[in-house]
Amino acid sequence: MGLDPQTAIRGRMQYFVVMIDYGRRGREAIVDPEITRREVISRIASGEYKNISFIHEIADSAVDDVTAEILAEAALPEIAISGADLQAGRFDHARDLRKTEAV
């Protein structure tokens, strides 16, 4: 069995239920004890999970609706390029221009 070592140590079972709504075609509950919170967020951000009705976190015998917080985490904007990266890009561009001028 591929349980997370931390889960096994604590003796705590945790998993997520992601309910996808396909409209007239029905709904599907995706339940996988192997999937982590980070993986759920990754699948939402990549567009693999769409039209989500709800996301429940089941830990031991408790159920929490974590839909809003996971959707918010999945929607976080990418961090902008730093000033050093922008400067390096300008240097690379200038070097490329010099190469083409020499030809």
C-alpha cells in the first residue's frame, strides 16, 4: 500500500473528494487516497479538474468543505520576474544583437 509515511506514523487517514459536474451528463466524484492537497491544487491549476461542485477533505472521521480555500490557492498568480532576471534578459538580447550585426 502506498500510504504517505507521515500519515502512517500518525495513524491518520486523509483524502480528498473532488466532485466534478458535467451538466446533463451527470457528476463524478474523484476519490483517491493517494492524492495530496498539493496534487489537487496542481490539477485544478492545470485545468485537469474543471466545473468543480465541491472539494471535501476527509481526515479520520471528520469531513471539511475546503472548496473555497483550495480554489483560491489554485488561482494564485505567478510571481513576476525579478529585476535581476530582467537585466539578464536585456544583456542576452544585446549580445544577440551584436552577434547578428557582426554577420
